[in-house]
Amino acid sequence: MDISTDPVFYAVAFATIFIISFFKGGFGGGFATLGIPFLAFVMPPLDAAIMMAPLVAFMDVFTLNSFRRATWSLPDLKVLLPALLIGLGIGFVAFIYVDQHLIELAIAAITLIFTIRWFIGGGKSHGTPLSATWANALPWGAMAGFTTFVAHSGGPPLNIYMLRRGLDKTIYAGTSAVFFAVGNVMKLPPYLYIAGSTPHLLWMALILSPSVPLGVWLGRKFHDRLDGPQLYRICYVLLFLAGLKLAYDGVRGVFF
């Protein structure tokens, strides 16, 4: 297949990559799952996933430059990153055996219950903040690694953990940025291997790449303008919307 020359494709694709980059700059990541449904309007979903893999990794370069080491919670990363690797390993092994739509439904149910409880509670945190322990991080970090590999939906599980930590808004975003950067680097080789038979997707990713630095930069500016409670409210709303999207994808895939 040749490189697309359809202006509609590029209008949708540039807008999608910009939005994902914006979320990266504003919240540290976790909402790339919203990109494939948008791109699916103008290209096959599998091609969209392959094309996005190098673009998301490219976003991480700028995101980590925006959220330097001082914004990373090392106690959280020490327990989250091993959990991430465990989840990625299980996801790699289970990829050909597990129906990703069933996983989407399970994650959607957990996400919607978590966020609805928060809304019903008047936007108050879930009791005492979690501590950065292996026991607390393992299920959510591993689930994020697993779902990001098999269903490109690692954001909701990680955000459920991170939102309950009660961290400063910039520490929250910086720690999330590192988590997703590591996950995206680990996922990149298999996606590039698959892309070897579809090199036009890599060329299209290169064409779309200029929207990345602008999106990340504007997202970080947006982040800096918000106070902590405002950012967390937006995160809960976005998490709820991501849960609805996962539920829709799961129901459509299982029953239709």
C-alpha cells in the first residue's frame, strides 16, 4: 500500500496525534487509548495501532523533557516498573489466547465503578491515600502492563492507582510519564517488527510527527495553569470517559 494522499485522513490523523500529545504534556499520558478509535474512522484499527507506536514513543521524548527527574516519584516507580514488566510479559504470552474485548469490558467495569464512587462521594478522595508499596502497586501496575499490550488500554488501571496516591499534580504527571515511556519502549520492538511488512505506516508516522512537540508543549502549559484539585477533577472525568469508551468497544466486539 502507498502512503495516503487523502486530505481527510491527514486532517483526522493530525488532530488525533495532537490531542494525544496534549494529554501527554498535560497529564503525563494514559489516554492514548482514545487515539485508535479516532484513527479508525480513516484507516484500519490494526494499521492505526502500528502507526501510533513510534509516534507515542516520540511523544515520550518531549514529555520526559517537560517532566524532569525532580517530578518523578521514585518510591512509586520502584514498585510500579517491575509490576509493569510482569504485566507486559503476561500480555505477550497471552496475546494470542485472550479476547481483548473481554479485557476491555473487565477494565471498563473497574474504571466506571471507581469513578462513579468518586462522583457520588462529591469528588472526595477515597479515604486515606495509598502508600507506595509493592502490595498496592502490583495489581494496578501489572494490569496496566497487561492491558497496554493486549488492548492498548493501560491508562485506566495506572490512573486508578495514581489518583489514590494523593500526589502533587506535577509529581503525578511526571511519574505517569516515566511509567508509560518505559512501557512504550518495551512495546516498540514487536510493533516495528510487524511494521516491517507495512513500511508506508512508518512514513505516515514521520509525516504526522511535527504535531507532537506542539501538542506536548501546549499540554504542559495547560498543566501549569491548573491547581491540583482542578487537574484531578479533569483526570477523573477523562478516566470516566475512557471507561465508557472501553465498555463500548468491549460490548461491540463481544456481541456485534
